Amino acid sequence: MKKFFKFLGSAALVCGTIAGGIFAYKKFFAADPFDDDLDDDLDDDLEEAEASERGYVSLSPVEDTAEEAENEEEKAAEEETAEE
């Protein structure tokens, strides 16, 4: 039984050493596959766009409500003429 545990301990030691070596290689020596410079690719798109191509959206809610009120008045007038 003593020889079996000695063999089992030696096998565990060898497996641990191999696993540690693989971990150290991946941690310190292997290239990181997620270390791509994606930022460089995205910066090129921003440089190509000119200021004249940009579109801006007005964020004023007053204009929107005024347009909606006009549309509602027109719909109400159309409904009244349709009812007659």
C-alpha cells in the first residue's frame, strides 16, 4: 500500500509540474489572442468623415410639441369635415 501512495504522490507531482509549466508559458510567454488593436481600426473611420457629412438633431421639445399640436388641429378639422 505504501508503494501505491508513493506512486500516486509522484504522479500528482508530475501532473502539477506540467500544469504549472503550461500556466507559466501562457501567462508570461504566449501572445494574448485578445490583445488586438481594434482601436486603430475604428479611428480610421472617424478621420474619413468630414464635418459637412455630420447631421445634428435638435433636442428642443418645444418645436416637437408645436408641430404635434398643428397636426392634431389639422386632424380634428378633417374629422369635422368628414362627419358633415
